[in-house]
Amino acid sequence: MPLAFLIAIPLAGAAATFLGRRRVFFEFVYCAGAGAALLASVLLAGRVLAGGPVSFLNGFLFADALSALVTLLTSFVWAVTAPYTAGHLRGRQPLEEGQTELGIRDVRLYYTLSHLFVFTLLAVPLTGNLGLMWVALEGATLASVFLVAFYGKPTSLEAAWKYAILGGVGLSMALFGTILTYYAAYEATGVDTWEALNWPFLIAASPQFNPLVMRLAFILVLLGYGTKAGLAPMHTWKPDAYSEAPVPAAAMMATVMLNCALYGLGRFYLLSARATGPAMPSKLLILFGLLSIGVATPFILVQKSYRRLLAYSSIDHCGIIALSLGFGGPLGSLGSVLHMTYHSLAKPVLFFCAGNAQQHTGEDSLRKTAGGLIHVLPASGAAFFAAVLAVTGTPPFPLFLSEFTVLRAGFAQGYGWASGAAIALLVLIFAGMFAHVSRLMLGPAPDLPAGDRNGWTVYPLAPVLLLLLALTFWMPAPLSSLLAQAAALLEVKP
């Protein structure tokens, strides 16, 4: 059963890693688990496309097209991150007191925590119960807090503490919203068992829910899961956490954890829109989406750090997805799943290249690092440049198509003012990102040793960028069908 198998893979990997003793064994288990999960997620997507939603253990595990898409993206990011992780952890690390290599206990801890982190991220879309989904997101917070604090520096501990506090407050609000949803379901149907929080039951009964209760529930969930996703103004943990966590963990947080939080928000958006009408939840999503893009813009323009720059870029893209979901209609729902998919492919490459540059130069500063890095890191430099063009929506990369779909949705639904504001902000973000990266990569060669010396940190770059570019011109029929069905599930029918 693909559902149970997917959940079991990272748990088995965590147990094997915890009992292991050699670095090569940890790396093999992590890469093999990622490959197995990707294969299982492809099989799950195929089964959903062929026969509709699947469930296991009386709905304890459940997957429809939207769940299958988020699971597929999670497994894909894990699969491309796994070989990079092996190479990155063997390189120079930003540790204290001159230490530059991790001991075997540190490596074991990292891989064990990473397996548990992936387990919680896979559990989010694969549970059919909104209460268990909240538990899985809480588990993801706990696992990722220790990853943020992994290097043990004062700045890492401060970032982890900030992330834990803000994440805990946000998830507390999401819990209250989940409880209110359960109350609305009980009031409408009289069902008081755990099945009252199962997604198929809730979506069928949601038109009967008390509108006032669901308005309050959605506001709480928007603030709660919005904190987890990094929507402004609940975004302040992101730049610190992304700049202090190990690069592979930061890449997972910037893509997979963002997807999972928005997946949960999308589920509650549907329930609220069907109970109260789409006007109130849509306007809130548009407000927070535009605010996120607007807040990210000036910080991108004046940024001094590689990875803080990528953190604000993630806040921007989180806002674009929320904006698209708020626009609604066929184009709005399609734009949100398209942008989630393409962003999940492009953003890991940016983190990998930033990590390679940081390990090579010993700096995470855009100001202190001399230009011309493309001469000393030809593979990473070229990939960094291409990935920045992709993530800012430059043709021919597919994020241009997804952003264009989002903006079309705004004009089609009568939110031309919001689409116009988004266009102006996205132009500024493109200018800022391009200026920073061109200044970093171009120019005369600096006085540094040349060559991407760690092959494992370079191997994932070209295949992912080529796949991203290929999707601009050719979308495989099964993936196109999966995206269309996922978008249809997010669309609020009048």
C-alpha cells in the first residue's frame, strides 16, 4: 500500500540511522530512502489518477489529487536534496572555535532528525484528518527547530528559539481554529467521533456549518498556518532560521514545509468558503498575499546575506501562492498549484548554490564576498545565475507561466488593482535579485582556489534546472492531469 509505505520509509530510515555507526551508512540510508519515497509517491499519484482518492485504515490515511501532488513534491525535493546533503556535510561547516568538520555523532544526529522531519512532512498531506494534520505540522516544527539549532552557535540558538516561539504561537491559533471547525461540524451533523474531522466528511457537510464560527476558525487558521508558511507579518522567523540551519534543511523548509502549511491553509479555505461564501476568506488571502510580496520587496533590495535573500524570496513566493488562492476561480486555483510545483523545483537549486559559495568563500555576505565567483565556481555560479532567473519568473522558465496565470486570475475575477500592485512589486524583486547575484557572480576572478571540488554538491544542479526548463515546453500528460485535478479540488464552486 503506497500510503503506509510512504509513511514507513522515513521512520525506518531514522531507526536505522540512529543505530548505525558509519557516515557512509547514514548517507546510503538517506539517499535510498529518498529514492524509495519518490518511487512510492509516483505510484500513489498514478493510483489516484486511475481510480480517484484512496484511503487506508478507515480514513486514517487518505490521498486525493491535491494530497498526491504535495506528496510528490515532498518526495522530489527530498530526492534531490539527499545527494547534496552527503556532499555538504563532508565539506567545511560554520562551526565555532575553528572547528570545520562534523563528528560522527553530529552527522548521525543530523540524518536522524532529517528522517523525522521528512516523516512529519509526508504525514501532513497523507492524513485525512485535520486534527492529525495539525499534529504532523507540530511535529515538523519540533524536528526542524533542532535542525535550525544544529551548529550550536549563539546565532543558531537564537534563531531556533525565535522560530520555536513564533511557530508555537502560530500553531496554537491553528489548533483553536481546528477545534472551532470540529464544533461547527458537531453542531451541524451531531457526529462527535474523530471521524468528524476527516476531510471527506467535512467537505460534504461544510455548507451546513455555522458561518460565524467558520469565519473565526478561518481567521485563526490563517494566522496559525500563515505563520508556519511565512506569510507577512508572521514571517519574522524565516530569515534567521534559513540563514542558520544547515543548507539542506533550509532548502526543505523553504519548499516542502511551505507547501505543507499552504496545503493545510487551502483545506480550511475550502471549508470556510463553502460555509460562509468565498468573499471573506478570499479577501483575507489577497490581503496577506499582497502584504507578503510587499514586505519582501524592500528587504530583497537592501539584503546583505545570500540565505536571508533566499528567505525573503520564499516569503514573496508564499505571498504569490496565497494571492492566487484568494483570487479563486479556475485560473486562481490552477495558478496556485502550478506556482507551488515550479517553486519547489527552482528554490532548492538556489540554496545548493548559496551553500556551495558559502563553503568555498567562508562567507555568507553579499558585501564581503568579492565578485567573479562564476570563475572559481563555474558549475555552481552558472546554476545560481540560471536559478535566479527562474525563481524571478523570467522567460522561458515556467515560473513566468505560473505568475502569468496568477495575474490573469486576478484580472478575470475583478481584482485588477491587486494584480497591478503585484506586477509592480515583482518587477522590483526581479531587479533586486538580479543586481545582487550579478554583482556576486560577474567581474574579475577573485583570489580563491578554482573549481567545484565537491561533486555531490554539484550533481543535482543541472538535472533539476533542465527538468524545470523542459516543463516550460512539455508537460507530461499524467503530471498535467494531476495538476488539473488538484486545482479543481481547490476551486470554490458558486
